[in-house]
Amino acid sequence: MKLPSKALKDWCHHIQELATRTSRRGDGFCACEVCGAIQHAPADQQAQLASGLFWTVWIDQVLYWTLIDAKAGVAKDQGFHERFRVAYPFPKLHAHSGDGNAPPFIILSADHARSLGVKSARMPSRELLREDKSEFWDKEVAQWLEDNGRQDVRMAAECAFREDLSQRPSQEWQFLAELFPAA
């Protein structure tokens, strides 16, 4: 299968359209806007949208951390990161104040949504999050990394996912750690 897949190209295109309609940022969402953007989807599709946004934002952030910040034992490789961003123009999740990114876990936080006055956005189930991890990471981005001879980046990114989860104070998202078993 040729990667990126048509399904993921379409996803990125539709998310870009959503960001254009609902965000002040051209490349994604501010932390204060993302829950409202999810409400633009029909009620029966909001959980799927939240899950997809969570995974694409998290994957993008982890690969930035791995390839640009070079914190995961992989040499800095801005050129390869740019190739990734061309292939997968995933949305950014910007911090509300100042520079930087917001953690993607706020997309899944009902408390965050309520604090912004969002009343009814549907949150994804654990099963949906597991399924989307398989679709966005395993079958798509991890395979694209492998196809491009970057198994080192795939392995470092999976370590980075585990490290990020280990630093979460809440046990709420620890079930995601089982999706990235240590090699």
C-alpha cells in the first residue's frame, strides 16, 4: 500500500478545512478552540473526531520531539521531519498563551471542555482510542517510517510515547501505555 494513504490524506485535508473555519491559527487549533471545533461535527461523529485529533496531534508532537528536539537518542534531522510534515500535515495544538504546544490529552478531557463552556462534546471510548492508534500509528505513520528506512525513529517515538505517559499524574490515560509495549 502506498503511504500516506488516501484516507489519511483526506483526514488531513478535512481537518485543515475545520481549522480554517474554527481557529485563528492556520495550522491547527489553540487549546481554547479545539473542544468547540469538535462540536462542529455531528454528535455521532464527535468522539471519532476527538480521537483522531488526539492521535494526530500526539504523533506530530512526538515526532517533533524525536527529530527536532533530538531528545530520544536520535540525531536531529530537520529534513526528515519536513518530509514527514509534507506527507502528514497533522494539526498542531497550540498553547493558549505564549509559544509552544498544548498537551493533546486536553482534547480528551471533559473537565477542559466544561471549563471552556462546551457542554456536549462526546468523548472517545478506550476501544475507539485503541482502534485509532492502530489506524493512525501502526498501519500508517509507523509503517511510513519503516518504509523510509527509519526504524530508529519509530522505536524512539514509541519510547517517547511511553515516557510521556509515565509523566502523566493522572491514571486516567495509563491504559494507553499498553498500546506501546516495551520491546
